[in-house]
Amino acid sequence: MRIKNGFVLRDVAGQTMVVATGEASKSFHGIIKLNPTAKDVWLWLSEGKNEDEIAALVCGKYDVAEEQAKADVGAMLRKMEEAGFLAD
Amino acid sequence: MQISDSSIEEILQKDGRYVCTTIGYSMYPMLRDRRDTVVIRSVSKGERLKKYDVPLYKRGDRYILHRIIKVLPHGYDIIGDNCVSAEKNISDEAVIGVLEEYWRGNRKKSLDSLSYKLYVRMMRAASPFRIAYKKLKAGLKRLVKRLIGRK
């Protein structure tokens, strides 16, 4: 699972946003806003980490229970998948 | 994660800023088609922009991001860096935002940088020559087409 080519992350005035460029911009015209945790998840996914690895990193960084981290990361990845941001 | 598909006006009004990818070649070489991203900030009511600012304005249903070349009492003359003809007297009301910064690929570009200021001055200075060249090229193309069409 990886983020499709063309989605770029931009930090603007304290807010992290993702916009589509290149081919991706032909099908996605919106803006994705990320909170700090979501930004980390996005970056770790960009680095090639899988769902379990990301959940473990969230656990370590944000001091949340493992089950909660797994549920939150899973929910975000499903949302990204549904929106068409992910490729196999 | 929040996915927003609100209109540009709604986002500018709510957040004060809008980030997007530019489409087209009218601001080339500064902005490349679907490759570079821009940050637009909203303009406050009554705010006047300066010469060489790059406003986002609406023409019909289309959003245009071009450069101001002349400030008028109630509007602006505006032209794309890669365009041949200016759009005259774009009213203040049509302007919904102004370029604040941009990314060329993954490199963030400041409008206050020396390189950007130099680019703007050079583009404007070279503009009459570029326009003349483009018009000549288009004229020659038409002439060749007409000559070939006669055969």
C-alpha cells in the first residue's frame, strides 16, 4: 500500500495540506487537511511503512494504547483508500 | 484528515488561504502546468494590490491567476507572464485572492526573494520582444498554412 504519485504535502501558515499535482490533479480537485498525527501517518506511509508499523510509531510518539492507535491508523488508511489516494 | 471540496471562495473566506496546483501555461515559466503549487491568500475588502502582484480573479466560471501590470483607480490591467494580450480593467470586485508564495516542484519560493524580484523585472522588460516574437511566429504559421493551402 502506497500513496499514489502526485499528492504533495504543503505546510502553509501552520496548517498541513495535501494537494494533487500531475495526473492526480485531473481526478482530485480538493484539499486534504492534516492534523499533526495525520501528517505523521501520511509521511510514514510515504516512506513505505505498513499499517502495523505506522500504528506502532503512533503508539510510541503519541502515547496512546496500541488498540487505539491501530483503530485510528486503520480508519485513516480506509478513508484514504476510499478517496482514491492509495495504490497497491 | 479532512477532505475538502468546497469552492475556492468558501475556503478563502473560511481559512484565509487556498492551496492548489496551477493548470495551463499562461504563467510559464514561473508556473508549470499541473506541476507547481500556489498559496493564495484572501484579499480584504477595499485592499488595493500593487503592480506586479499576482491576483486570483474570476472571469465567468473560470479562475485566473495572472500578473498586474497597471493599477487603475478601481481595477487593474493584468497579463499572464506567457500571454500576448492584457486583460484591461479587471475590477477590484473580481479579485478574490492574491498569490502569497508558491512551490516550483518541491522548492518553496518566496515572493520577497531577490531571484523572484529579478525574474519579474526581467519578464516585464523582455515582454515587448516576447510578444513581438510570438505574433511574428503566429503570422508566419498562418502564411505557411495559406501558401500550402493554395497548392
